Amino acid sequence: MRSQWRLIEVKNGIAFIEDLDGPVSVTNEAERVLWHLMAIASRVVYLDTYGEWTEIAANPDTQGMTVIFKPWHGMVWDTLGR
């Protein structure tokens, strides 16, 4: 079983996806989702089934073998935080 999600858009190098609440969540399969989408974007942000936006990122402490989750508050917040 795999997660079910849809690509909303790719903008400014960020893939925005929506978790479709399938048999496996995007959260539970985050590594596979991230590696799949890295072919089209440098970052991945997803809308979970609770309506929260979260970024999936490679964990720098494990040389990309695992992922970390970061709250995502929008493009303006993201730009100001860099």
C-alpha cells in the first residue's frame, strides 16, 4: 500500500501536494514522497488531512537517510525566514 496524494502545483522550486487520506498517509511514507518529488522540485510542502501545511525535508543529521517535518506558514513567512 502507498500513500495517495495529488500535486497541487510547483512554484518557486516548491512542490505543493495534498494528502488524500489513503490507506497510508504522506506522513507515514514521507521519505518515498520526498525522493519522488525531488525530481521536479527542491522542496516539498504538503497539506495534511487536518488542514495543516508541513514541509518534508531531508534530515541533515542522517545524510538524507531520514526526513524531518517543519511547520510551513506560507511563501511570505518562508521568504522572510531565509
